[in-house]
Amino acid sequence: MYMIKKFKNWLNTDQRVFAQGMCFSKLFIIFVLGSFLGVIYEEIIGFVKHYYMYGQWLWPVRKGVFYGPFNPLYGAAIVFLIWLLARKKRHPAKTFLYGALLGGAIEYTISLLMELTLGVVSWDYFDRPLNIMGRTTIPYMIFWGLAVMILVHVVYPYLSRWIEKIPYKIGHPLTIILVIFMTLNMLISWTALARGVLRNKGYEPLTIIGEFYDKIYPDEYLKEVYTNMKPAK
């Protein structure tokens, strides 16, 4: 009890409010949370879908980086939408419309960029009704609109207050650690993926980093992490 009381007193010596307003620290913590929850969402959907189709229990892997259950695409999309739509008050119906259009545009753009830069496809909606060139669909855009409306008008205000209650002496170093970890995680994961694409095209590594990636992150490892990914046609 004495140590707990001493720790609380140490925290209370700094009265600064952590992550006040729509600042970088708050948005980055939301980015990490969104990256994590995006993976959980996709894995639950994949689990239910696989059981419905095959009657088997299988928990899929849907993460976007090597280390930890994170998909930065979800986190980045959530932060972008909050920054764009939560800075001023508007009617929820307008938020729904903007969210649907922006969500569809983000999904379409990311799909196109992954195909053009990495030569891979992570999702393909050609077999879904009302799809837009296989990169997004009208029903998904409606889902985006509803999700963004709830995010902006319900989740973000609560989450913002919760983050600001984190003691400054915990929140500040935690943010620094998360920035370093996620930056290295994304850099390593995506450059190793790019190296995997080049490797499959027959290109030999030009640097020691390429040799390291070929040894530590071979094709078998990439397939375990990016289970949905396939070469673009």
C-alpha cells in the first residue's frame, strides 16, 4: 500500500493535462487503438464467415504488420476521419454522408496504391453486389457512413476525455514508445513485403538489408502474416 501511495503521489506532482485537444499524442494513441481494433474486427468476421461456410473453428490472421495485432490502415483511416469530421459540430446525417464517401474513397485509394506500388491485392470485391471496380462496394460505403457517424458523435468524445485523464508522466513516455515501436514495425513490415515482391520477380538483393530480409522474412513467413494477400493480375 505504501508503494502504491508513493506512486500516486509521484504521478500527481505533474498537473499538466495529457493530450489536451486534438493534438498529436491523442491522435496517435487513437491510431494505435484503431489499428488494434481493426484487426480484431476483421478476425471476428473471418472467424464467423469460415465457420458458416465450412462448419469449422478457425481463427484467421488479419494483421497488417509483423509484430503485434495491428493494421495501420484502419488506424490511419480512423485518425484521418476524426481529424476531418470531428473538429466542428455538424448534423449526424451530414457526417454519415461524408463518412460513406470518404470511407469508400479511402478503401478504393489504398487498394489502388497497393496494386500500383507493391503489385499485390489484399481484397477483391468483384463477386460482391454494387462493387466499384472490385475495390469497394456501395453496401460497404453505407457501413462506413454508419461507423463514422458513431465514431465522430459517440466514440471520439468519450475516448478523448478518457485519454486526457491519463497522467502526463505515463502518457508522454508511452506515446514516445508507441511512436518508435509502430514506426519501426511499419517500416520493417512493408519494406520486407516490397522485397518479397521483388524476390518473386527474380530480383537478387542489392544490399545487406535485402539479404537479411530474404533470410528472416522469406515467402513462407509473409504468407503467414498476410494471409489475404495475392499478386495483382
